[in-house]
Amino acid sequence: MEKHFDINQQGFSIRCKLFVKDSDKNTRTFSNVVLVTHGFGSSKETAGTVKFAEHLTSKYKGYAVIAFDWPCHGADARKKLSVPECLTYLTIVTQYARNELKAENLYIYSTSFGGYLTLRYLIEVGNPFRKIALRCPSTDMYRAMSNHITDDDRAKLKKGKEIQVGYERKMKMDQSFLDDLNAFKATEHEYFDFADDMLILHGTEDAMVPIAESKAFAENNVIEFIPIEGANHPFQNPNHMALAIHKIVEFFG
């Protein structure tokens, strides 16, 4: 069962989607809640998120999944992207899972930009999660973002102007956002304290975030790393996505 809902706190309205097994549709509390965070330019409404939630809730009892839109993404009402607001969203959704769903164990499955934000959250805020799965995480989001900014837009940013970025939905971004990304690179921090409860998967044909980047990060922090042969950045091939979901669901069990 899928249910859309909003969390309205601190002046924000976070667009969320709850997934539970059909037989649990009248259940109000769950011992285990998995948060799913999407990548840059994406949203909570992806086929991969649906398949993951279906697989997880059908395999394990007492599990629920919450996917939500980052600021400026999907159905979110905000127009200008901000890292602090992204981290606040993650805190609010985490608190909702604890306080409203009464989750005893929290898990998180994050992709790309979502992976970057999760890694940053662990260092700057703390770790509320029992286990963490990252798919093609961007450990250096500044470089990944900068590589896709045109020379014209770069000139606008230097002049203090905002630019429009994104895919299906455009959002505003200024130089301060890039400076914030540049101020935090996951590769400059140690994750040994979290390593035993982390899993990283990455496609060997990822053209957006090089697999070598994730592999080196995992090796340097003794994190389990699984390459998915032939997969691109969004894991568009259903077989690649199915394999990734299977690995993550097993890891969360």
C-alpha cells in the first residue's frame, strides 16, 4: 500500500510517501522504518523506489518505507536549493519515523546526491541509522555538480547571479550553494565508526560519478563495496536495479 502525506514542521512542508504491506494498511506503528532518499533532479516517485519498497515489505514483517522529496525536487514547494535545508528535511523525517511511527530501528537507502547528503549528515549531525545503504553516492558533490555547469552559467555565478539547474524540474542555485558543497567532501572525513553498518553499490558504467571514486572511498573506510557490472548511474536496466534492490534488502534484514 502507498500513501502520500506531508510533514509540516519548522515552516517546511515535506512531501512524503509511505509504503507498507497491504495487510499492514491499518497499522499505525512499525518497529523498522527505512528512509529512501533520491538523487539530484529526481524525486520520491521513481519506479526503483516502488520496487524496493515492495520487495522489502513483502520479505520482512514490521517494516515500513518512507520516501520523500528533497527541497526543490518533485512536489516540494521550495525554489532555491540549500544544503542546510536538505539536512533539516532529513532530521524532520527521521524524527517523524521515531515519534509518529514509533520506529525502534531506522535504516536509510540513499542514491547519488542523496548519498552525499547522508554521508554529510553522519559527520555533521550524527548517525540515527542502524544500517546505511548507498547506491552510486557522490563523495565529492562539488566536482560532480561543477562538471555539469556551462561556461555561461559559471560566469553568472561569479557575478553573484542565480542560475537554473535540474532536469524535468528547474531549481535556483547560486555560488553559495556550490561553496557549501565545496566545504564538505566525504573523502576528507573518516567513516570507520559507521563502516560495519554500511554498504555501497556502484555501477561499472556510471558516467556521472566514477565507480573508482566510490571504490576508493569504501576501501579507505573498510566499507563493503559491491560493483554492479554494466549498470549506469540511474540503473536504468531493470535487471541491474533488481540486483541492487536484492542486495540492499538482504543487507537490511
